[in-house]
Amino acid sequence: MTPPIPLLTIDLIETVIEALPVQNRTMIRLLLLQYLELSQEDILYMSQDQPDSRFQAGGQPEKKASDTEGAREISARANQYKQFLRQKRERPWLQIDCLKKQISLTDVQIQAAENVLSERFEVEAFSLKNRKQEAVAALPKPEIRQLDRKWEQEEITEPEYQTTRLLIEYQTLLRRRERQQRRINVSKRDFENSGLSPMQDHEIAHIWGIPLGSLSARKVKALHQYLTTLQAKLESNQALPDPSLGRVDLWRATISALSHKRVDRSIVSFMGGIERTEEALLEKLESFGNSTMPEEQESSFWQVMTRIHDTEHSGAWFNHTRAIFALQRFSAILSEIEPTLDEIEQDLLLMATPKTKAESLAVPEEEERSAELSVEALGVLNALIGESDDKRRS
């Protein structure tokens, strides 16, 4: 384990990098591209340093391509990688933000359920404790059906029905809280891991426009000079930890310090992939945020929203964008949900109120509607009828 270095700050890291020669400075900034910005001098240096592909193809152009054009291409490639890396870190950060809001809301709902059960229905503390321990293995739907059957057959009173129904809802809230805690633990691990990996060699070679074989020596030289300069700076400040505590890995410590930088918010638009339309996605997000989505659908929707597979035709580049759009909208929806404890208690009592016999026996009248086909469907149907007529004639 690398001992912590309190005085290794982001400002110190950037100061050490800025003092390096342009080739080494450019290499370090590329390795840490998700945290650091390339300067115009770095981009111009790479455009002048990369070989001209026309010479490698055997041509003999009169002059090398303009530095402005090369710098523009390098900047575009660097921005593409930078956006991907930063969105890869932004996605779990947004998941954590949404889950914190969900957990806060669920905790208030659990507190309201406990208040109603203990104060209004006088449920003993040990009964609540037993229900809490059995929450994970509880099956709410069969229990609710059995409860409704007893009510219809007049085997229980209304207070007994309400008490049992609230206990079932209490267990549902506890299971939801446990799922949300598991999700936030996974999201925190993903967030930590997303910031610990530097750029890969082939990615740097692609941005720089140089052969991969010539990159290794430059990388070793740049890392050696950066780490040597950083160690000398820390020694002069007497900031290095006691060697007896373990070996100091200054490169890992650098990435760890930079990982505490603020996460930039991306401006994204709806791209599909989660739902067919933006309206359908927002409708599901509101249902998820208001806790009206069925329990069996909740987990699958969270997975679809946050874990889009990289095997889609668009590849990994757009997967983060899709998830970020949904998570940004979900965070906004959760921010608007601020019920008071009294409001939640009233909603729980309303939910636990049994239906009257008249309501149970009432059957909604279904309006008879003639089936109407759209213009596109009529076109397909007419085409099929035409094909059938042609076959009969032949």
C-alpha cells in the first residue's frame, strides 16, 4: 500500500508538469488526459513532431502539411478521447448522486411507516424488528392477495387489514433501501476505478500521430523525469512519508490526488437506446422516482439505464452519453420530490385503506372501439393483398 502524501496537491502536480520540457510535459498530460488540459503549445509541438505520412507512402511533396491543419486534427482526436474518459467517470458519479437522493427519500418513508405503525396502530417494537429481519425473504404479492381475500370474506376488521398492509409496505421499503445501498456501493467502486487508469499507449500514439514503437522510450523518459522532479520537490518540502510505512509510489499517488478533482457535467441530448422516445423515458423515470414502478421492474430498469452494453452497433463511445442523459434527468426529477413526513404518512394510510365491497364488485365498463389501422399499416395490407392477387393470376 502506498502511504498517503497530504502535501501532494493538484496545484503541486500541475506546477511540476509545467516545468518539464515540452516533449515530457506533453507525454504526462496525455497520460493524464482525463484530468489535465493540453496547452496550445503541446498541440503545436505534436503537430510538428509527427512524421508526414506522404513521405512514408513514397511521395515527395514540396512542403510539409501546415501546422495549423495538423494541430486541428490532433486537437479533435484529443477532445474525443478526453470526452470519453471524462464521461466514463461522470456516469458512476451521477449514479451516486441519484442513489443518495433515493436513499434519503426511502429513509423518510421508512421513518413514516414506523411512526404510523407504532403510534397509530400500536405495533410493538419487537414486531417491527421481526418484520425487518424477514424483509429480504418476504413475498409481498401472495401476502397481499391473502389479505384481500380475508377482507372480502369479512374474516378481519379494517384496523387489522391496515396494520398488516402497512407491515407489508414496511418490508417493501426495507428491501428497496437494501437494494439502493448495494447499488451505491457498486457505483462507488466503479467511480474509484474509473479514475485510476491512465491513457493507453495506442491511444496516445493515435492522438500524437506517431508510431507505437517509438512511444515507449519517450514514455519512460517522461515518467522518470516527472517522478524525479516531484520527489525532489516533496523532499524539499519535507512532505514524503516515513519510508518504514511502505514504498512510496508517486505515480499512483499522483493519479489518486487528481481523482479528487471536480467532475465536469456534460451537455448531452437524447439518443435512444434506453427507450424509443424521450417522452417514454421521462415517464419511466418519473415512475421510478415516485416509487410507483413495480418492484420486479425496478432492478431491470436500473440495469438498462446504467449498464448499457458496449456491444451495440454504436460502440462504447455513445454508451456513456445515453446513460448520462437518463441520469441527469433522473437527478432533476428526484430533486423536485420533497415530501414532508406528514404527507408520506397520509399516503401510507391511504394506500393501506381497504376497498369497500361496492368498489371490489364494480367492473369498469369497456368502451367498444373499432380497430383502426394507420396509413402505414393500410399500405402494407394493400401491398400484401396485391401480392396475393398476382400469385393467383399466375
